Amino acid sequence: MNPVRSIAVIVVFAGLFVGPAAAQGGPREQLGENAALRYWSAFAEMQDSAMVMHRIPGLDDPSVKELFKKNQAALNTMYRGTMLPDCDWGIDYQLGAEAPVEYVRKALLLGNLNALYVMYLETHGDTEGAVRALVAGLRFSHDVASGGTLFATEAAASLLMDQLPMIPNIVHAGVSPAQRLALQKALAQLGPAGLDWQGAVKRELELYRGTDHALSAKGLTALAQITPLYVGAMSDPSVLPRLQGMIANAPLDLRNIMPNPQRVVETKQSLENHLAEARGLLQ
Amino acid sequence: MHADDERFEVYLKQFRPRAPKALPVVTRGRHARRALALGAWAVAVALTAAVLATNWNAKVSHFSTGTALQTKAFHPLTIRTANQLLGEAPSLKAAMNELVLDSEEKTVPKSQSAFAALTKENINP
């Protein structure tokens, strides 16, 4: 083979191998920065985590210590995930209401386990560790709602409301300025309302347009009228009575699937109260 | 042998052909009786089934101490089943607890695993 032709063949083959790899470089880097993937790794590392949902004998019990020992890797993986800026759970909205959201169940377990760990560290005088675990836990809870529907957001709110009352205990026990700053920063990162309620409502109600819900034409028309009001209720609860009236008069097929706005608004307000209390304490 | 044949012939000759009976005709009355009997059986079967079903439900509710929520398993957890859970639970906290308690794995002893079972089997000829 003449040398020019040989070089040309080598260049072509090199291009075939290197090209796709180079093209994948960007998305792969982005994929590695997705906190949700770290969280899934943490879920896989969890052991006997269901124990946190049962009545435990006491924080000094050897079984509790053993539980934390077994789950140290899972907790550390979760902490590393909270350092990443983005969290995309990859919910397959093309499946409509049948989209799996098993991650929420796992997240509740891991979040509760971490909350128990914060208490354990705090009662054992490890304030530094307790603050670190709590800061990560708050961020993790916030990420649970990321890109999800109302259910994921309410689960995240539940986790946050379990952890925010721990701040007074830690602060009263005495925190360094650096620890106080870390807690303040963690609360600031949650945003004013703690979670993106409007986005969650939009994603939730958008699902109902799907064919799997098989809403009647009247149901779809009512949904189009209700959606902006429901989204608005997340920033202005005074529209709640009007919204409830519209839902009560909506066709039955829509009424049957519509989440109770009263419950959603109450959860949102409760979370805001918890946040305000914690922020006030840290100022 | 010959005497036997004669005796057998005499024996056969004593038979006389009979006039055939009329074919049985299914009358309306008989139809009605058969339908009535079938109906009675159907009613009896239905009653028995109803009694059994009632007793079964009573037994289940007698022994079940959990709430209606606890009898449901939210597997797989989808947006639909999650919303159903939220709609039925008395509070958000109750829904979340129910969800997490429902996650407890039904652990299978190692001795019952497919791998363990296969390794116990003598697969060599």
C-alpha cells in the first residue's frame, strides 16, 4: 500500500473511533454531575434502613450505632451528591401517571435515616458532624422535589419539616460562627418557599391532559380554567375558595383526580412557617 | 352336541316379538319441572356462595387490625398510586409513613434463593 493511502486509512479509522467519543464527552460530563445518580448509588448502599421507621430502643442502643455504621457509606454518598448543582431524577413523563417514582420512597428512607443520624451526633456532642449532616439533609430533601409532581414536592416538604426543628437544638447547644453560617447558607439555598410549588402544580396538572387520564372534553376545558388558578393559589392563598368552588363544579372525571388544594396550600404554609422560625433563630 | 343344539333351538323359540312402545314425548309439563329444578339448584348455589362470601369477609375484617390503607401495597410506586395514597391518607405524615413502612423488604432466607436451590440440585448426569 502506498504511504499516502496508508496515512489516509489511518486518519479515517482514527476519526471513526475518536469522533463519537469526543461527541459524547459533553453529555457524559453533565451526567456525572447529576446529583440524582449519586443518590441512587446511596439508595443501593442502604442497609436495614427500614429500621428507622420503627420504635428504636434509644439513640445509645448498640443496634442504632450498628445501623449508622452499616449505612455510613450510603450517607457519605448522599453527602457527596448534595455538593452537585443539578438533580434530575429522569422521570419518564411520557408514561403519564404510570411514570415510576420509586425514588421518592427510597429518598424518604434515606432522609429519615440521616435525620436520625443528626440527632445521634447532636446528642453525642458532635456538633460539627451534626451540622454537616443536617446541611446535607436539607439540600437532599430539596433535591427530592426536583422536577417532580406534587407528590414528590410534598414528600420533600415532609422531610424538610422533620429536619428544620432540629436547628434550635443544635443552635442552643452552641455552634461556631462557621457552623451558623453553614446552616444559614443551607436555608438560603432552599429559597423563600423552600420548594418550587408552582412548578410542581404545573407538572401535576399537565399530566392530566394525557390520554391515560381520558378526560372528557368538558373535563379538559375545566382543567384549562382551573390550572392558572391552582398555580396562582401557590403564591396567593386568598384564591383558594374560588379554586375550590371551580373544582367542586368541575366534571366528575376531573374532580376525582384533582389533588386537594387545601392540603397542598396548608403543607406549603407549614413549611414556610418552619423555615421562618429556623431563619429567625440563625440571624 | 346335537342334543344341545336342539335344546337351544327350543329355548329360542319360546321368545315372541313384542309390539314396540311409543317413543317418549317431552311434554310441556316435564319441561317446566326440569326448569324449576334447575332454577332451584341455581338459587341454592347462589345462596351458598353468598353465605360463604359473607363469612369470609367477616373473618378477614375480624382478624385485620390495620386500616384500609394498610391493606394496600403501593408497588410499583407510580405517580398514580402515589396520588391515590395522598388522597386516601388522613394526613401527609400518615401517607409518608405508610409509604416507607410499605418498603420493607420481604427477606428471603438464603437457603431459599434460586441460586441456593440450583446448587443443591444434582445437575450432573
